[in-house]
Amino acid sequence: MSFKSCATACAGAALVLAITSFASVAPAADLMVKAKPPAEAPFWIVNDNSWSYAWAFHATDPFVGATNKQILSFTHFDVWRYGTNFFNIDGLKSDLRDPATPCGFGAPGLANAGCEGATEIYGFFRSTLGWKQLWGFQGYGWLSNISFKVGGDYNTENNAASPAKRDVVAGLQFDFELPFGIHFAVSPLAYFEKNHNAFITTPTSGVRYFETTYRVESLLSVPLGPKGTPFSFTSLFAIQGPKGTGVSVTVPPSFETKTEVFTQQKISFDVGSVTFNKPNMVFVWVAYTYWYNKFGIDHTTDPTGGSIESSTLVGTTWAF
């Protein structure tokens, strides 16, 4: 939670404590006259933004193979009176093994003279409306809240495949507050995607409308050590079902998509809390990403191995 949100919460707690203490010594009639009704919860509770820079050592692109990537990201997260909003946009720069077009094509793994690496822009957002906030849901055991969840993804890249992904998701999110400050959220979702792929042969080249399928997303957040320890661990996981070929006319090969699996494990170190007593501002981190059947492409049909990614990342984040 940011300093701003902590300040808001502390102010609210102080107000409740003051009213409770006053009630213990004042007659009820005096309390009704002198005490003011509690202030309504603020509309915006958390508003956090950050910039990140990362280097992926063994990233891949389908039908390209391995390509190191530099990643610059902007992230926004807020909590408001009825739910949450999350938005992230990445700028990814590949090395010359994934050249930008129309420069040309080189053999996988070889530099392309006179070219530069492909540039990808990838953005996504997720928004929730909480049952606790809407209807006073009290939770059950470790289940702290249920929310409606919607979102979407957008990407474009100037490489040979020329992807133009547009997707929407909708479903529910289940939040669990576990012992030792552990938070877990899981979201079963419906998923629909429109895309473009220049690798498809005529007459089905171009825009592809895939079948609606399922998607499950989850987040696990674990503080490492007692309160105040500068290390934390997060784990992302997503699985997405096959979505068909995306074309109305089947031309061999049919490019049937497969189940896609993505996971990332990350350990972060809060530099600010240790070096200049400013927690939750500057982080350095290391992560491991595994992506199976990347973008739903059957990895057995990709001779470059680019449809499976197993990569280490190192990065830094500045929050404000």
C-alpha cells in the first residue's frame, strides 16, 4: 500500500478511536448532539504508478527463436470505492535476431546487416467491482472478496509476423487472505481474441477471429520474513484454452492453436527502505518466465523453438 493510502487509513482509524472513547464517558443524548456522523469512505483509496526497466536474457518470438529483449514498462494501479483498476504498457525491443520489417529476413540466430531489432508495444488492463463494496459481502473463511472482472489486451509489432492482438476477457475474481500476510487471487474468465498474422497463406492471410475460449489468471503475493523485511515474492500464472485456427477457410497447414501456459516468479528487494528510509519507492528484482505454446502456437510446428520461452529477467522499478 502506498504512503498516501496509509495516511488515509490511519486518519480514518484515529476518527473511529476518538468517537469510541468519547462514547464511553458521555451520555447518549450528548453524543447524539456533539458527535458527527463518520465521514464517507474516500472515493480513491490507492493511486500508485511506476516505471520499470528490465532485460530478458533468453526471450523468444515464435518462428524467430531466441532474441534478447529490453523492456520499458509503465504501470498504474488504483483502488477506488467499488473496486480496482490495473493498467500496464510495455515497450519491448528485440535484438537483430528478430529484425524489424521491411528491412528483410535473415537466418535464425544471425545478425541482419543494416536492420534494427523489432519493436513491440503491448498494453493490457484489468478492472474489478467487488461484491464486498457493492453489497457488503462478508467473506467466508480465507475468502475475503469476490469481484466481477473485465479487461483487454492490445499489441502491435513491426516484425515479419506483424501481430495486431485485440482481446477482451470477462469473469470473476476470488481473493483470499491467507496467514502470514499471504494474498492469493484467482480469476476464471471467458476470452475472445482478434489478431493478425502475416505467416498465414492466401486466401486466409490477414485478420483472424478466434473462437471464444477459457482463461484462468492467478496472482500469489508472499512477504519474505517478518514485517519490514525488504524482500517479497510474487508469482503470476495463466492458462488459456485452444482458440481454433482463427480462419473460416482451412488451408493446410491448419495452424490449430493449443493450450497456452504462462508463469512468472519474481523476487523483489526494496532498495528505498534500506538505503534512504523511503519504502515502496525503488526496487530491484530478478524473475524467471516460462511460456509454453506462446500465443497459442503449437510448439511442435515451430522449428525455431520460439514458441516456448524460458528466460531470466533482471530489472528495476521506480514507484511514484
